[in-house]
Amino acid sequence: MEVLHAINERKSIRRYSEQAISKETIEEIVNAGIRAPSSKNRQPWRFVIVKSDSSKLEMLDAMRSGLKREETAKPALPDSKQFISGAKHTLRIMEQAPVTIFVINPLVFRDLS
């Protein structure tokens, strides 16, 4: 029942405090992700942790550029138009977050440049 309780009681946080997040806490989160089940136990994911101010600014600039690209007449992701407003909201949340952890599946990655 612990798992069901955790699933039922989880919350999505969209407002963050100024409190720093320890390296140990970040490692705990990533380790939990590493242990998550995957199809045929391939565990294809890679984690990118963005924490420093300069890295965060680069990440936010990249996301803004991607959003601008997708709003053009020839987006790299043709079906992305319906998701733009949600992505802009995510950008605003990421601006506030002290740490961002990207989970990337290189098995489905394709070059969008």
C-alpha cells in the first residue's frame, strides 16, 4: 500500500522557494529515476541536471529559441502548434525552479537543427 499512497498523495509543485537543493537530494532523485522500470529493462534514459546560473540561462535561452522556431511557418516539429502555450507555461515554471532535471531518451532522439 505504500506505493499506492505515494501515487495518490503526490503533488505537482509549480512555485518554488529560494531554498537551495542539496547535491544529495538531487542524487537521490536521479537514482530513483535510474531504478524506474523500462521496457525490456533497456533503461535508455540519460539525465541532464541544470543547476548553475550560467547553465540555467543557456537552457532557458535554448527553450525560448525552440519556442520561437516552432511558432514559425516551418516548425521543426510539425504537430507542435497545439502544445506551444503549454510549453510557454513550462518555461515560466523552469525560470523559477532552482534545479531542472531533464530525462532524455536517446533511442527516440533525432537531430532538429
